Amino acid sequence: MPNTALAQRPETAVDSSDAKAVYQALYNGADPALAATYLEACLDEAAALPCDLPATVDEMAAWIARHTDDVGSEYRAYLAARKNGAPRRYFRTRSQALFFLKAVAPTKLVDGAWLYGVLGRWQDPDYQPLIRIYLEELGNGVPDKNHVTIYRKLLEQHGCEHWNGLPERYFVHGAIQLALAAGADDFLPELVGYNLGYEQLPLHLLITSYELNELGIDPYYFTLHVTVDNADTGHAHTALEALKRVVPRVGDSAAFLRRVAAGFRMNDLGVGTVESIASFDLERETVAMLASKAAVGRNMHSDYCRVGGRTVNDWLADPAGIPQFLVKLEEQGWIRRGEPAENSRFWKLIQGERAEMFGVFSPYEQQLLEDWIVTPRDGSEPAIARVPSHRALRRSLDTFDAAPARKAAPRGLIRHAFPPDEHAWETIGCELRLLEAQLAATSSKDEAMALLIGLMSPDQHHTSAGLMATRVFNRLYQ
């Protein structure tokens, strides 16, 4: 099954190392030519990677079952080790866990994007499994089930929104997913293979969920994927059903499956979850964070306070001098490494309602500084205070939760797309009325669905209009 569109496309200089630029370009607008060029580069890179995907469809159900059993056995062993006193496997500190949230943000904020390109085939029953997966990634239009909305809130809650400065390699998976969204017509087998690999339950998902909860960080985004990706009725099962539906019955099925395997291999490109966690270096990240602050703070301090014979403004004028600045702060007693953060005068300038630098550091940056302070310079175990788990915090807050006020749904086509027991009406305004008017003006269901699909793109589905469009699409699609 040759990609005839590729032969007609002019050559560009894009390759698999241009992940960030491709990510940003495709997020801001689908470009099939750019998407195709990038996917070809990624497929070339992935071609040499090992692949344990069976060669025939008939073997895949047993392969999925074995994989699920293996993951379950390894997770049980992990839990037994933890019960016997083993430390956390992934996150030594809370700041490392928050760094992980940032590191995977480029991928999580386009969750499900690789399937967007199949929405246009909504009339073909063979594509129903793929479309269903995409709708579920979008939470069927319910805000607190939409995967991107959930992750955006998680980042905002912990001050982790500033992830655009991550190195190139962290954007690879997101760029692949956006490229598949734009190039679905020419790369359908690769899309199906990538989807099959991505929807298998990984061990790291179970462990990160467990350890995030321990550190007081809401693991819901991750536990949601544990449930929806299950191999019985979830996305892992549906992904195989999707493959069975679209594999050629008359054409060259072997060639199709080879391309499926090529798409499957792309899951192993870029930075994986475990590698992104291991890439965290507390000292390096703290220095880099303070160096970025220096650009703003280098002229904001008075001259009466001197550290190592120099003013703070003088120290901050040269970001390369931040490590030495920290040494001097420690030598003069402003920072007491290896002790609770409250023992350091520097920390008291940051934390507290009357702190002189209140609001300067985001929650993530404060956590980074706190973990750096309590960690001894020799790298031995930090004196970190125990924090309540997220579930414990949630239980203590549940009694304060009030039931949200209900608003009546507006009349018309959209009202029928939103069951009255769902809570989306707080966002309804002129955009909804305009969308309802545009839908009412369409001359056919095809035209209405095309309008809705435009609002369900990776960059829009999590907005108010996109969520509304998803609900209407879901209702009309049934």
C-alpha cells in the first residue's frame, strides 16, 4: 500500500529531531505535507527498533493477555516490596514527581490527537472503534472527563504550566501524535499500529499513580488511564478490534500489517516515562530555575543586603554565577542544607503570608527549593517531612464540598445533546448560542458533523466550544 501522496510532496529539511518545531506548527494548524515528512523520518528512525507485535491478527489477543498478566505480576511484586519497606521506585522527592508532570506535558496535552484524523470517516462502521476511543479521550465532552482538561488543571494546580522550554526530545511523542492526526489518510496502518501500542497498559502507569498519590498529588489522570485502557472492555481491547475492522480483506493484508508494526515501533521513540523521571537532577533543576528568575530579579533588590561581599543584584546579573551564589548563601547561614526548610532564613523570605518574596516562586518552584534545601549536599537521604496522601487529603475535604448549582439547559438542538443530569451549563453563553445557530443553518447531517469535527481538533476540543461540539457529535453519532 504505497503512500502516493509522498511521491508528489516536495522534499523538506524536516527530520525526527525537529520535534518541538513540528509540534508547535501542527498544533497551530494541520499541515499534511509537514506531517507526512515528519512521520517518514520517524518511521525511518524506528525501523531498527525491536518489535514484539505478532505478525498475524489471530495471535494478538493472546499477546495482549500475556502482556497484561506480566504487568499485573510485576505490579504485585512492586506492592509486596513496598509493603516490606522498599522505597519509592520512581520519585525520591515531591519535586521530582512534579518535574515528571512537566516532562510529559507535551504528550499529555495532545492526548488522543493521533485519532482525530479518522473523525471524517464517521459514516463508515469499520472506523467506529477508533472514533469511540477518540471520543472517550475527549471525555465525550464532559469537562471533568476530558483528558486534556484534567491534565491542564493538574499542571495549573502545581505551578507546572511552563513546560515549553523542555528539550527537543520531550516533544517527540506529541509531534508524532499531531502528525498522525494531520496525516491519517496516508498513514492509516501506521496510525492503527501506534494506537495499538499506545493503548496497552504499561507497568509505569500503575507505579506512578501509586507514588503520586503517596506524595499528595492527584493521580486521577493516570488512574483514569488504568481503567479505560483495560484489556477486557477498554481501549486495549478496542484497539485490537479497530485493527480487525480495517485490515484489508481483499488487498495485501501482510503489507498492511507490516506498516501497522512500523507504526507500533514509533511508541519507542523520544523520551519514555521512566527515562523522563530518571532525567531529573535536583541540583541542576534548582540552579536552572534560579537562573531563569535572575533575568527578572537582577534589578529588583536593594543594596543593603550583601552576600559574599556582593549585592544580590550583582549576583543575579550573571546567571552562570548562581551555583556560587548558593554556596555563599549557605556559608553565611541563609540556607541550612540537610535540615527542615523552616530552619533556613532564605526559605522564610519565600514561604508565608508576610514573606518578602511571597508570590515570586510558583508551587513547583517552591517545592523544588524546599527539596533542595532539605537534601544534604553529599546527596544522602533528605530530611523530608511526611505528607498526607492525596486520598487522605481528599477525604478531609469531601465534607466541605457543596453540590454545584444546576442551571436549566437552553432549548434547541444542543439541549438534546446534553442530558439534563450533566453539569456543563455554567460555560454556556454566546458561543453556544452561535454554535446552535450555525448547526440549525446546516442543510444536512454531513454538514453539521463537519462543523462539529472542526471544533474537536487537538487544539480546540478542551475549550468550551470544543466540549460542546463533542457532546453534540457524540449524540448525533449514536
